[in-house]
Amino acid sequence: MSDLLERLRGRGWRMTAQRRVVAEVLDGEHVHLTADEVHARAVAKLPEISRATVYNTLGELVTLGEVLEVSTDQRAKRYDPNAHHPHHHLVCARCGAIRDVHPSGNPLADLPDSERFGFTVSDVEVTYRGVCPNCAAA
């Protein structure tokens, strides 16, 4: 479960009504919403919130390192509040659904020195692709 609201309060981030609503919309487990989805859900809670405010708030959250900007394909970027818990993503190739996954092992250690080409590797992103149960049943 995301602890986004608590992290933001702990940082002393100025919690306006608009920022609070965006953070509430993003808070949760396996949340990977587009900016438009965040806006639609935020409007349901706070009708006067503007699209620009949502986009600006998302940008601030990414800059702060409190939300990850996830781009798994040619679709819209998605925003993941699970920024402080290392994980990878499992993506449905048909509908684009995304789930956080936590496989065992260390993918960084799995890259042999001969494949590093002199790079000092500091991070790795793994995206698993497949078809979700809903799409497979359709």
C-alpha cells in the first residue's frame, strides 16, 4: 500500500486542497493512473480543480521523488506512488493494465560484466509483458 500522504506530510509539503486531492487519488496499491485519469478522479472530489493544477502537481511529485513517472509503451505516461519500494512492472499487452511485482533475485547482479560495456550500472528497470486474465477471457 502506498504511504504517499504520510510521506508528503513528513516532508512538510504545503498541502493545499488541490494537492491533497491529487495525492489522495494517487494513494493506494497498484496505482498507475494517467494524468487524465488523475484529473477525472480529482474533479469528482474537488470539481473546481483544473487540469493544469493536476499536471503541475504531478510534475512536482515526480521532481520530489515521491511519485514515479512510468512509461511502459507508446501509451500515456502513468504515475506510480510506490516510489520508495523497489519493484518492477507487469503490463498487459492488450489493455495496458499495470501491476507492481516483486520478483526474488537481483536483476542488477544478473548482468554479467561482459555485458556492461564499461558502464557503472546504478539502476535497473524490468517490465514483464503478457496478457491479463480479463483480456485472456475476452
